[in-house]
Amino acid sequence: GRLDEIINEEIIPFLEEDSDAIITIDLETLGNRELIMKELRVILYQTTGFARRMFRLADDRWKNHIEWPTIQEMRDTDQRVIVLSDNTIVQSEELGIMLRDRIVLENHWLKGLDKCSPR
């Protein structure tokens, strides 16, 4: 389906039903940056209650954090949608779209995950 339909018909109802839920949307993007960003802005701001739920690391409420907020802090502020992108075409602090490679650590079946520490 289209992104706006998925947001309106699946994601928003899910977030409204489960106030503890935190979801990640991983965008795979190809194409013209201007066209993609224009469409994303329209979709994100025309969907009721979605844009305000997007986690923005650059948001003022996190400026005094040395690390990412805890899951509970994200729940308490209702910033429960993490949006990642596979490349810089759609990376946007304004919209809250973060570059996956700068945010995600993936483990390796042989090496394990050694860059994370518990908090």
C-alpha cells in the first residue's frame, strides 16, 4: 500500500490502541530528493497525530541528554515513531528522519554485539 494509507489505517490506530508501543519505520529510497521530500512532507503533516509522534533527536526536549532518551521517556513524550532511511536522500532533522547507519547497530552471528552497554 501507499505510505499515507499505511500510516492512517495501520500505524496511527496501532499507536492509539497501545500507548506503550514504539515503532520503527525503515525507508528504502531511490529517486529525486526534491520530489521525495515534497511527498513525505505532505504525507507526514496531513496524517492526523503522526508527525508529532515522530522521534526527533534534535528536539529541544532532548538537548540536555548525553544519550538517547529511555524507552519510558519516549513514551512519556509520545515520541514513539522512529523513522530511519537507508541513505541521505531523505535524511532530515526537521522531519525526524535519521540515517540508519548512524543510528542502528546490527549484531553479527559470529562476532556478537559489542558496542552497546546496558543503561
